[in-house]
Amino acid sequence: MASIRAAAPQFLVDRLDASLAFYEQHLGFDRDFVYEDFYASVSRDGAVIHLKCAPKLEAERAHRRSEEHLDAFLAVSGVQELHDEFVRRGASIIKPVEQRPWGQRDFYVEDPDGYILCFSEAV
């Protein structure tokens, strides 16, 4: 039977090396591959993000940031521990851990290219 086994957002980045360093050093992701210095994949615990060195619209990034539009939602366990790990690693936490009325506890991280990642745990 056919099935979808995974999905990976593709983020357009200004500098692939800087983005890779952020995901590895600040969020604890592993580098899966780098292709010709313009495309890469990082992952952690089954969550995958693709990074592509290409121009992006800064106005679109600013709009998403101002309206809290997420670029990636990552379901996690141990949300408080993950938050504390990211703080120790120096990640840019733009929204602290909070209980949401829809039964989730989550926090937001912004990467160097302005992408907003929500790390969320059902409670």
C-alpha cells in the first residue's frame, strides 16, 4: 500500500555554511549531506530540513515573522528540556515555552535566515 513516510521543508538560505553551523551547533541537528555547496539536508530524531542557497524575499520573511507564521512545526517530547538545551546552545528563542489553549506546550526558534520553527509537545 502506498504511504507518505516523511516530509521536509526546504528553506532558502543566504549562506549554506552559516545555516549548517546554526542547525548543528545551536539545535543539535546532524548533517545528512551537502551537494555542491548550495544544497544540504540536516536532521535530528527523524525531523529533516533541507537548506538551499538561493535568494529569498526579505519582505516575505518580515511578514511571516510579524504575523508569527510558522515555517516548520516539529512535534517533540520533553519540550522544556529541549528548550533548555537550545538556550544552552545559544539558539535564538523568540517565544518562550508556553501552554497553548489547544493542549500543546511549545516554543519558537528563529534561524539566521528568519525561518520560524515551532517545537511543540501535546499535553
